[in-house]
Amino acid sequence: MKKQSHIFRFEVILFFLLLWEVLSFHGLVNSLLFPPPSRILLSFKDLLISGELIHDVAISFERVIVGFSISLCTAIPLALLLGTNKKLHAVVSPFIDFIKPIPPIAWIPIAIIWFGIGNNLAYFVTMIASFFPIFTNTFVGVENVPKEDLEVAKCFGANTRMQLLDIIIPSSLPYIFSGIRVGLGIAWMSIVAAEMVTSISGLGYLITANQQMLRLDRVFVSMMTIGLVGMVMDSLVVRLRKKVVRWK
């Protein structure tokens, strides 16, 4: 059944592409605004052979990984700390609740002044974009740790460190991976948006540069590449989650 579902989806996509190509060929669709799939495919081949596409993908990917890694190393420990320390949480949570609704892109003007145009700005934007999904999900995971498990551990003499390593973190892992998955996706979208405004490299810049030259075929290539890379990263996180969180 699952195999048949995949075949059906492929057939629907293929039919849509063929229809798009035919309509463009007969002039029923403006090929300048909606380049036919054949032209997009040729542009993809040209960008791939020239190395331009691979270069920009590598730059965007590196920026996301660095910023995402920073948020990963700060959001999880902070969420674990606040989730296990109610007094500290009461003090810090108002600041987090105030900053959390601010869109990552809104930080760009300030980040330009702080870091200038370059990778540091990109790292900051992706860090902000991925921090709060990871923090929030991890904190919810800590809050949902069964209290009876902690009480039993205390009865057997488990100290705070043992409770954290043996109960709280393992119980929170499904939530942590949900935060990682959402955070990575938002970071990927945010870096592309930031590159469209402030960068001279990366997939976001590739979209802006070709849009100015009315090369919408290359814009479509860039957009499809963004979707493909994002899908691959998401699937890798899902696979890692299945291996790490075997009991879920």
C-alpha cells in the first residue's frame, strides 16, 4: 500500500510537470514568468556544472550548521536548568517570553550594526531562529517527566546528577528531537531570507541576483534546491531520532 502511494504521488507530480511544459510550449503560460520545466532543468545543469550551485549550497549550509550548533549547545542546557529550578525559571522566563515572539529577520538591522555584513551576522540569525524551538520543546519535555519516577529515584538515593542523566534527559529526548527538527527547519528558512538582504553569497543571494536579471529559471532552481536540502536535513534528523529514541 505504501509503495502504491509513492507511485501515485510520482505520477501526479509527473503529470503536473508535463502539463506545465505543454502549456508553456503552446504559449498558454507566460514562459518568462513561469519558465517551463525543461528550461529549469537546463539551468540546474548549467549551475551544477559551473559549480556555482554547489558553492552557494555549501556556504548556506555551513552558516546554518554553525548557528544551529550554537543554539543547540545553549538552548538545551538552559532549558534543563530552568526546568529543574523553578525559582530561576520564575526570574528568567519573562525575558525569554518577551524575546521569543520577535521574528529572526527582525534582528537583521541590529545584527548588521553589531556584526557587520558577513558570516557572523548569518550565524547570529540562524542561532536566534533555532534557539527558541529547541529551548521550548526541551523545557516542555522536562516538565513532562513523570514525577513518580523522580520520587522513586530519590528513594533509592539518586542525587541530582543521576536524576538528570538517567531520568530527565532520556525522558525529554523525544521533545528535544522535536525541537531540533523544528529549529533546524526555521534556521534554514531564516538564513536564506537573511542572505537575500545582506549577503553576496549563498542560496538567498543566488535568488536575489537572478531575480534582478529576470532569470526566473535560475530562481526556480534555487528555490527547488532550498526545498531539497531542507527535506534531506529533516529526514536525517528523523532517522537519527528513530535510532536514539528507540522506545518511541
